[in-house]
Amino acid sequence: MKKFIVAAVAALGLSFAFTAPVSAAEARQDFELVNKTGYDISHVFVSPSKSDDWEEDVLGKDVLSDGDAWEIRFSRADKTCKWDLKVVYADDDSAAYWKGIDLCAVSKITIKYNRKTDTTSADLQ
């Protein structure tokens, strides 16, 4: 499975930071987003739950293909644990979102889509 590092995030002025190696000094909210939906994801937004704005797309111009993962890194200065997550599908711009995810306790989020029920779910690990 390919892994991507969020490289354009700092240039976008977001509260996220990126580093290549994993270390104990990273922010406790860092997590891996895995796409197991069967579809490509064109946009990913991660914003503090207390915010009224989705902020910037952490993928930038990239796409999170089905079966791939994206490492989302935060600045060590970020102290908030509760975050909202929104993903937008590349094929039809439909979106799924989750509120109040405790990223201080979650290190991996796997997004799945169920065609029979037409629902997108998130497995938090």
C-alpha cells in the first residue's frame, strides 16, 4: 500500500505540519487515513470540532486512491483532541463526514463504503 506524506499543507497555511520519519516528538493527533471505499477521494478536510469552517483540503491537488493511505500530521502546538473529518468522492462530489473524533486516542481511520446501504463508515483505531 502506498503511503503519502502531506507536503503542501504548510504552504497552505494550515495548522498541520509534516515530517517524513515517525518519531515520539510528533503531535498526538497525527493519524493515517486509509481509503477502502472502492472509489477515489478528491478532498479531505480535517478541522477542530469547535470550528465552523472546514479549512483547507489536506490533499491539495492530490487524490487518495482506493486502497491507498495518507499520513496526516499536525503541528506539535495543536492541543485540541476533538476534530471533524470530511471526505469528498472524486466521481460525483458526494461527501461523508464525522464529528468529534478524538484524534488524541485514534491513530488510524479506515473509510469504507457499503453499496447496499449507500453509506460511508469510518473504523477508528
